[in-house]
Amino acid sequence: MGLPASIRFWSQLLYFRARHGSPRRYPQHWESFWRTVGKTGRGGEVLWDNVPERASAEDLKRFGHYMDRSLPLLDFGCGNGRQSRFLARHFPRVMGVDVSPSAIELARREAAAEDLAIDYRVLDATHPEQAAALHAEVGDMNVYVRTVLHVIVAPDRPRFAASLETLLGARGTLYEIELIPGALDVFRRLPGDSPSTLPRLVHNVVRHGVRPHGFDLRQRPLYFPDEHWKVLDQGEGLTINTVPLSHGAESLVPACYMILRTQRHVSVEPLAARRAS
């Protein structure tokens, strides 16, 4: 990227920061984005809204055998709910939460169009009391997180992790896949067709004040320390597949994943096995 393009890029990011304020205003930023979305899926306006075969179906192969499927599965940061609709074919009860009311309303409409009964709620993970209220209502659950933590700034990450710990309780399992640091640089190297020189679908996210900060497994002990968490599996070297961008191809953004339980996790033998004994 040449100097004129770099100047355009950084001046646009500074403008978005000045316009939208603190990067910690997650509800405002995401609501601003989701209010503008008129079309989803491939060919739509949501960068990460790829078909499940390129997203949650790949994740399910990693985490499915770790989870107690008698528990609800929570799609955390569900957006318009495409991945939770796929996961509802594999778990008896699926819920979805997002910080944006407009995203939740869109998820409800799209689930209704497929005749799926998925419970969608508004929840801000940086306020652990909201997670506590949901857990008090529903009980322990499995949690599926597909690229949420990487846009949370460092001071808010301990509260984010505390919310996940509360939701899991003593029986749930967490699967989390996140973009690693440098994700924005990956997009900057692609053909750009926006005022910021980014691909248009990426520009349409960052212009609302959202900024990817990235997360890698070396940071895991900072927010998911061993005294609170057990690591079942983790890995690097995989990618998140975007929808096709304006140059005609998907972008493959480097990512990492982890599968965790709380230290207070207890395995409960399935009812059928207890009866057989």
C-alpha cells in the first residue's frame, strides 16, 4: 500500500474514532452497523455471514464431541443468526445473544422464515450481571463464540470472560474462534473499493466505530487464567472465511480457537447410562 492510500486509511480511521467516540461503546457501534443491513448471506452486506459449511459446520467438527448436548447451546454474538440456525439442527435447544437489538430482530425474522424456534436475546457481555440474569433463568449452557472477543478492548476482556464463566456454570463447554492480531492488515492488502481503501464490506464495519484488535493464544492466560479455566483443546493456523468480497473471492483471515471449561466443571453421566447401571 502506497503513501497516499495509507494516509487515506489512517485519516478515515481517525475520523471514525472522532465520530463514534470510545471503542468501548459496543452497543452503539454494533447497533449503528446492524441498522444499515438490508441483505444478508453471500452477496449481502455482512462481511462474516458465510454459509455454515464455511463457518459453524467446520467449527462443529472441533467442538461437538466435547459438549453435553442435553444442555442448551448459546450462540454468543449471533448477529443475524445464520450459524445458530445451522447449530439448531445438531442441538435440541439453541439460543442466540447479541449486543445489538437490530441484529436480534433480524435473527428472529430469519429464523421465523425457516420455521425455527430459536430464542434470541439482547446481551452485553461486558456487563456480567446480564449474563448472571440469563444463567439464573436458563441454567448451565454450552457457549459458541465466533469472532467477538477480538473487537473487545483489553480493559473489558476480563468482564467478557467472567460473563462466559457464569453462563457455562459447572457443566457447560466453551468453543471460541477469534481473528488473530493483524486481521485489518490482511484486509488492507486486498483490492479496496471504499473511501478508506479497504474492501467495501470491511469499510462498512469499521465506519461504525468497530475496530478489530485481534486475539491470540498467548493472551489466553490473561483473560482465561488456569485457576479458573481448563483447556481441552486449542489451535492456530486456521482461517475465518468471509463472504465473497468485491474482487470476487472470499478473504481468508488468520484465526485461532480454544475449547475450555471452568475449573468447577463436573461431568454428569447421561440419564440413559445411569438407568442402565
